Amino acid sequence: WKSGNYWTSLKDRRELLERMPVIDYKNIKASATLMNICASYLTLTGRILAKNQSEEQKMLDYVTEHFGENFSDREICSMFNLSRTSYFNAIKKAFGMTKTEYFNILRINEAKKLLASTHMPVKEISKSLGFNDQNYFARVFHKQTGISPLEYRAGHNPV
């Protein structure tokens, strides 16, 4: 018995057990149900991550949420303890495209929202979404939408 390290005699153990309150099955089950409800709520609302979530899934969630930030592939691999191959393969498997293609779709979708709802200059929008070159941003935007960022804005009357 592991408690043998803490109590020197059988008498001490017996006294401790006699002082412990007896809890009936109904109360134990109610407590377990309540803990399960709390754990489910915390997991579903994202306040805690499920233990069985793989490092790859955590990485996919992270890059999807932080796509506009400038982070290196090396930083992501280190943060989630993944090799570069695992990193790129996880994105390809999850989204059916390369990392750059996936990020560009996310960035252009966000750019369309900003173009339609703000008067923010295109240069600022492109920079805020992680494009270091405004011309590259315009080319990617045109490739995905068929029109330039300014044409898109003109057709969507920002507030």
C-alpha cells in the first residue's frame, strides 16, 4: 500500500479511514456528471484543448487563426515539435493545397472583407495580411477574384 510511506502503523491508517466521510453512489455519480459537463463546455468553447488533439491539429488550428502574422516555418515547426516535412504534409493533407496557396486564400478572403467595409489603403491592407509586396498582393488578389483590389472595392462601396 503506497500510504505505507506516510503512516508508520496500521492503527494510523485505520483511524484515517474511519474519519473519511462515506459518500453514496448517487452523489458520486452526480459529481462525475457535473465534472463531465464542465469539461465538455471548456473543450467546446476552446478554453482548454482536448488531450487527444495531435500536435499537427494544434498547428493547423494555430496557422488558420494567425495566418496574417509573419511567422517563419521554422518557428511553427519548433512551436509544435514538427519536422518541416510533417508541417507541409499536414497542411497539404488537411486542405488539399500547399501552405502558400492556403494562406493566400485566407488572406484574400480577409482582404475582401476589409476592402468592402473600410477605407483602409490597399497598401495597408496588404501589409496587415502579411504581404510584404503590394504588387504581389495585387497579383494574388487578381488571380483569385479576377479583378484588382481597387475594382473590388469600387464594386462593394465601403462604409
